Amino acid sequence: MSAKSKLIDAFVNALEIPASEVNETLQYNDHIQWDSTAHMILVAQLEGDFDLMFDIDDIIDMSSFVKTQEILLKYNAELSFS
Amino acid sequence: MVVLITGANGGIGRATCFEYAAQGDTLFITGRNQEKLTHLANELKQVYQVTVYAIVADVTDNIQLNDLFKAIVKKEKRLDVLVHCAGILTQSPLMMTRIDDIQATIATNLTSGIALSQLASKLMMRNKSGVIILISSIIASQGSSGQSVYGASKAGLEGLVKSLAKELGTAGIRINAIAPGFIDTALVEQFSPDDKVVIANKTCLKRIGQVNDITPVIQFLSSSDAGYITGQTIAVDGGLAL
């Protein structure tokens, strides 16, 4: 599974939204499903799926689908989301 | 279950390790003294043939706490129960308490509980289940002359439990505290035998508590029998607070 597919799946599972809504416009607190509770679940899901542990600053900065990709690349530069 | 016990070298911590090992759980045990921790791990493995990871960690050191959780993820990839026993008891009138000692007490007893709850809940959320148990003290609700800073730190834990229960409940994580009364551990070794008799007489049961009075309650709170209990502080004090 590609990193992009894995990332989309994580958002689908954590936010309980269809894959079609996981796109470049998706933002924290903008989409009704991406609230603070979903954010906690998303972080846990991403840590498990990508086998890493986020710093708290990165969890706070994880404000959009695009930003999430940037943060994941900080932890693993070999990931590709294209 | 995978269980993390902090302060494993202490009286309640050590007894808690034996309680969980007896039911065959996988343990991560932490403490500051490597030699004592290794000895405890070997003892647990020998008696109960369970998997025990002994990891030296100072609960006031965020880097060490992060490393501890990285090890848990690497070795077992999950955490079911956190029992945070690490703590210190400061006994002096506030007027005679140095700011360094105040900060050390708050860091060890309260901030560490917040930091550990943060790390543990993040890992527990992967499975949408988990139990956090913090060790408070009857001093948090009753107060005690000469223990104002200690009492404040433990009262902070009880506040943490209430808010986190609300915050983590939807993620399937329960959090509770136990408030022991006067328990016969090294933490209270500065009390004279006469002092202990006086305190024993203040309890309804007319005796000082033992660690084995505490550990079954810890285990109960982490069991499915307590599946509808969260946000509570359970006093285990022989009626001392009445």
C-alpha cells in the first residue's frame, strides 16, 4: 500500500468520513468530523500505521491534510505522497 | 495485558508488579535504581515466568519518558494499563520548604502524572481501550499539617482524573485514582512506632494499611469488572478520613 493510500485510510478511519472527502482542502475544525476527539484518534492511528511517535508540537501543528503530509515527511523523508 | 508500572521499586509499586505478574500479564516496570529494578524483574520472571521489561526512567525527565514509550511501542506495540505509583512525600511546614523542594514534589507527583497520562492515552487510543490508575493520597482531600505541597500535588492528580475521564471516555479509556491512607511503606519510614499507633487508632479499622490492601483495588480498577467506573478517586484508608 502506498504512503498516500495509508494516509487517506487513516483519515477515513479516524474521522469516519468517506475517502472522497480526504483531499487538499481538509482542515482541522473546518470539517465537522475533524474535532478534538477525532484529532486524538487520528494521531494514534497515524503513529500506529506509520510506526512513529509525534512530538507534541507536531500534534498541535497537524491542522490540515496537507500539513499532516509535511509533518510525516519530517519523521520519514523516504515517504512519498505524490 | 501489557501493564506499565512506575515507581516499581517502591512499596505499592513493587506489590503491584507482583499482583499483575501473578495473573500472567506482560510488565514494563520503571524506577530510578537500576540494580533494584533488575533484581525485581528477575524475581518476577523467576516466580511467575512472565515477560518483564525493566527500564530505568526518572518520571520527571520528559526525554526518558518518551524513550520509555518508544520502547513499549517497539517491544509490544500496545499498552493496556498504566499504574503510576512513582511519587515522593515531602514533610515540612510551608515556611520551611525550599522552592526547589516544592518544584521537585510537583514535578514528581503531579507533572509526571500528566505527562504519563498524555503518552499512555495516545498509545491506548490505537486500540480504543485502556486503563490509567494514578496513586493519590487521602491527604489530597483531608489535608495534613506539614504536607501542604504533597497534598496540593495529589489534589492536582484528582482534578486530572476528573477532566481526563471526560476527555478520554469516548476513546474507550478509563482513568481513576486511588487515595491510600497511611500505608506501611518506606515512604513513611520517618514516622516512629508511637506515631504509627496514634494514626492506627484514628482509623475505623484500628490498624495501619499494608500494600496488599491497595493492590487488589488497583487490579480491580483495571479489570472489566470496573468497566463502568471512571473519573473516580477511591479511598483505601481503613476509614481514616471519616
